[in-house]
Amino acid sequence: MPETFWTVRWPDGAEEKLYSPSSVVAEMFQPGRRYPVPEFLWRARVAMERASNRVQRKYGFACTSAMEQLDRIETRIAGIEDPEGAEIACLDISQ
């Protein structure tokens, strides 16, 4: 279960490196693709929940790092002025 990082560009142009305890993000996101904010949030929620579940199956406890990353994503998205009209770009996924 390799730790995976993915870099996104937020609608304001800021770039951020995000964390997942699992490579599941590569199933949900594609480098070079832009996602409408609601779709990005849905994909991030699914990815972080799956990652946490994988950790739980392997180690017997949920991954708080995955849930903390999801909280940070949700907080960042809550600050977007027009989430329905904005997009978030996935720039890179790496292990």
C-alpha cells in the first residue's frame, strides 16, 4: 500500500501537494485532467475513504491521515467563491 502524493492546481492558481496512504488516488484522478469542483470533491471523498478502508483492513484501524487530508480538501473547497463554475486540475501523481 504505497503512500501516494498528488499535486493539484486550485481555481485560484495555487498548487498543492496532497497525500494518500494508498495508491487509490490513481484510480480516481488522472494527471493532466481538470475536474469541476463538485466532481473533484466527490472523487476525493471516495479516494480517501477507500484509502482509509484499505489501511483498516491491513492494520486494523482507520487512517486518520487520509481523513485529515479530506478535511483539508473540504475546507479549501468551502472557500471557493463559485464552486459550480470552477475546476481543479490534477497535475501529477507520484509514489
